Amino acid sequence: MALKSLYISSWVFFVFGLSQVLPMRTKCHLHGNLLKRSHALLKDTGGRFPSKCIRERVQITFPESVFRSAKNTEETGVKLAIYETLNNTFSLFGNGDLPEEYDSAKLDAFQHVTFRLVEMSRCMMGIEVKSEKARIDIAARKELLRQYFEKMATVLQQKSFSFCAWEIVRNQIIRTLRFILDHASDTLFWLNRT
């Protein structure tokens, strides 16, 4: 009898132990505090847009619509657009040809925070899209973002990755992150929002 009781107790502790060790499925989040930090770091990396670059400025149409959702609809498209933006931003700034004029400590911190955001929200790619309408909406958002980031990559290439080319791109990304913070912040997860 005592042996049977010990056997049952062992199984109970084993199952309890597994429940504490095995990862629990958590809700997929885009962390607003990290996005806000990423924005601030990128902004501080190079300061204001330099006057010597004004003549080199090019028009890159900002796709505002990818970060908006209709009221009372699923926010999946907006969340995926933010994830794609972060992923593309990390890819652009992961390039080794970044300007020496930038504050290297802030640039490194920006890259680190952006990488964390991408890794922490990679689960966005596994979100199940339930309707055909939502799939079409997401595909359209992805295409607009692809064109947007492709245009920035083209500017960098055409201007031979010059300081002014990077300033054009950096300012576009600052504008994009600010827009997300101002207009899509309800789709982000905030810890102690200030």
C-alpha cells in the first residue's frame, strides 16, 4: 500500500513538474515599449536631417493605409504590417555599410532593440487568418510595404550607400515608427504605458 501511494505521489509530482517546466502558449504581442525605444534610438542616432542632404531628398510615398484598420474588424492585418515593417527595417540596418557619422552606440542599441522586436513578434507569422477577405487584405498590405522598402533600398543603391542616402532612409523609418506609435498603438502590447 505504501509503495502504491509512493508511486502515485511520484507521478503527481512528475506531472506537476512538467507543467511548470514546459513552455506555456502565450499570446503573440508586438511590444509598444520596445517600439517606442527603437524609434527614440533611431532618431538620436543621427539627429536632425542635415542641410547638406536637402537637395538629394527623394519622394518616397509612405503607405499610411497599411497601419490602419476599419473599426470593429480584426487587427491582424495591422499587426502583420507592423511586424513586416520591423523585419524590413532590421534587414536595411543590418547592412554593414552604415555611415560613420552616426552615433555607433545608439545605432548598435537600435539594431539590438529592433532585432529583439522582430524575434519576440516572429509568432505573428503563425497567426491563422480565417477569412478570404482578410487574406486579400494582408497580401495587399504586404505588397505596399514591399514596394516601400524596395524604394528605400533602391535609393541606397543609387546613391552608393552615401550618408545622405542613409539619412533619407533613416528619416523615412523614423516617420514610419512615429506613425505606428501615433495611429496604431492600440494594436501594441504596453507595459506601464506612459
